[in-house]
Amino acid sequence: MTPSPAPIAVALDAPDLATAARWAGLVAPHVTTVKVGLELYLRHGPDVVAAVREAGELSVFLDLKLHDIPNTVAGAARAVSRLRPSILTVHASGGPAMIQAAVEGAPGARIAAVTVLTSMTEADLAAVGLAGPAEAAVRRLAAMAVTAGATAVVCSPHEVAAVRAEVGPDVLLITPGVRPEGGGTQDQARVATPERALADGADLLVIGRPITGAEDPGAAAAAIAAALRKAG
């Protein structure tokens, strides 16, 4: 029997459309989701969503991190809702009215509120005037976003257990900054292994370079999926 795909969103931070589609096809048997980020979307627009959908039966996570006045975000959410993304991100720091506008603009998607970027350190939080520590800031933003209508929250693995306790069992928790044991952290500051993130309460793991930077992205995705099944 074919194993069920793992709850992984592979970040398709590809240099071109053909590479993104190839990666999507390679990982499709092993993961549930692919993530289309801002750079790839701005370069290729809706074509990239169509291309990765053709590559396999995958949910599309549109990671645009919308952040503007509520009216503008509502219009942007409506514009991309025709692409039928499963998940659409906004910055939680845009506030409750902006989050509600996104929810109303894209009713077919889960609106995921990005709390504190995984690249940010405690010093970075202080520099932008966000009262820390990081866990407290993330909890506040997550609670506010869910009250405003977000049905998913993006946080680092370091805060996922605290956020789960804050928002309850029904909110989808998405964790970037996930790195297999022994992998480099690159530009991520708050990271954990896939096994640790799931054990702490994450629902969907965002993994990019450990898979797409491998010689065989399909084999890398299969190996991480197998490790998660073994740990579970």
C-alpha cells in the first residue's frame, strides 16, 4: 500500500517556472502541499499555480504575506482567490481589520496569519518595536488573528506548543524554519527538526532547501516523510 503523503509544504523557491513544476512533480507522491512564495509569484503570476497543479495532486499554499490597509488587502485577496489556493498568508501585524478583510476577500482559502518571521531574533524584535520575548509576541499576534477570523497561524517551531495552547485544536498551525537533523539553518534563526515540530503541535511543516537543494528532491522528500511516519 502506498504511504499517505506527509504534512509537508515544499517551498518552491525556484529560479524559473520549469524548475518549480519539476520540483512539484518530484515531491508530489510524498507531500500534501507546495508553497508558492512572493518572488516566484511576482515573476510568473498565476501561471506558476497552474503549472504546479498540473504536476500532481497537491494543495497550493500561496505565501504572499499580504500587508496593507484593509481595502487593499481585500482587493488583493479577491484577485488571487480565483486561483483557488488552499492557504493564503497575510501578516498578523496588519491588525484585525486587515485580517478580516482578507477572510472576506478569499472565502475559499484558509487565511494564515504570519506572526513573527523565523529569520527574526530577539534583537530584531526590539529593533522594530515589537515587545518580546518572541514567544509572548507570537502568542499575542496569534490570538488576535484568530479572533479576527484567521483559521491558520504561521509561527516558528519554537513557539508552536505555546500557540497551540493559546488558540486551541481547530486552528491550522504552519511551521517554517523546519530543518532535518544535521541540516544547516541558512537564514533561519528559530528552527527545529520535522519530528520535534510535529510532536509540539504543528499541522503543516514548511520545508524548502533541505528538499529542493538536494540532488534528488523526490528522494529527499520521501526520506523526510518516512522519518515522520517512523516517529509517529
